[in-house]
Amino acid sequence: MFNYINPVINSHCLDNADNLADCIAMVVLSIQQPWHSVGGQMLDYKKLGIKSRFVWGNKKKTIQYLQKKKHVLFGSLLAILNSHKSIVDKNHALLKLFLHIPGLGLVKAGFVVQLAVGQIGCIDSHNIKKYNVNPNTLKVPVNASPKLKDKKIAAYIALCETIGCAELWDNWCALIADKQAKHFASSAEVSRAHYDYLIAN
């Protein structure tokens, strides 16, 4: 599933700044929301932008940031990908880049990297239980020193690499298909929904 749908989403996100911003918006809208509801939320957001009723609280701060910084984010993303850094260093830089966005913690920043370039992944509440992860290890204190932040980033990337980016995606899709069976007939449908919500709708 990951190997089929994720590269298409990667290409879309890397095409221009607006597509990347929409990707980040989808990630933010998905916070504390059932996955089957995110498609309708994205439709509303694409129509109304920041005036969408689904853009509330810290989500509004994220959208405001994207409106101002999307071209800077996109340029920084391309610069990291085109650098001569190792994959490990690139992933660290990418996670750090998206972690600067208001409203994104390690988990959702990792989800953005997964969608945009097919690396890292998302250890959300479902995966925390599945892989028996201590939630505290996924939190970066607001006043964290640069050294502590780098340590947290490295630990999160290592955790995702232990499981595997593709495995995280595919296993999560299977889990959601089981939990939200009224809305998804299969894990493949859950995977396809990432494309539908972001690109097809």
C-alpha cells in the first residue's frame, strides 16, 4: 500500500509550495480526528481556507503560519533534499524544519515528512499502543534546549526506523480499517484515502 500510494503523494507535495501547504494542513486537520472525517474537512478547508469551521484553536495558528511561510518551507525542503547530507542527516533536518511549525509536534511533523518524501513516519495514539511506546518520549518541551530537541528528534527517527516507514503506514492502515470498518472496506482504502483527501477531492 505504502509503495503504491506514497510516491504519488510525494511527487504532489514536491511539485510546489501550495501542495506542500495543503499536505501540512491535512496533517493538522487530522489531529484528534477520526481518519474517515478528514476528507470532508479538507473539502471544506479547500473551499473556505482559514474560515473553515474545522480550522480552530492551534490549527488556526498553523494555517496562518503556512500562509506566510509556505514558500520558505518549500524552499528549505528542496534545499535539504538536494544537499549532500546523508539520509540520516536529511531526515533530522526535515523533522526539525517541520517541528518549527506551530501546532506540530514530533508525531505530526514525522507524518508530514512521511507524506512529503516517504521517510520517518507517524507514531500516533494508535501506534503508541500497538508498539508499546512511552508517550513522554514523543514530547518536546516548549523550552527545550537545542541539544535536547536534537536528542528527541534523533530518538524519534530511530524509533520509526526500527519499525520501518512503510510498515508504519501499512500497519496503521490495517488498524484503521479494522477500527473504522463502517467507513473503510479494507486497509487499501485507508491508504488510498491519503491521496483522495489531498489530491483527488
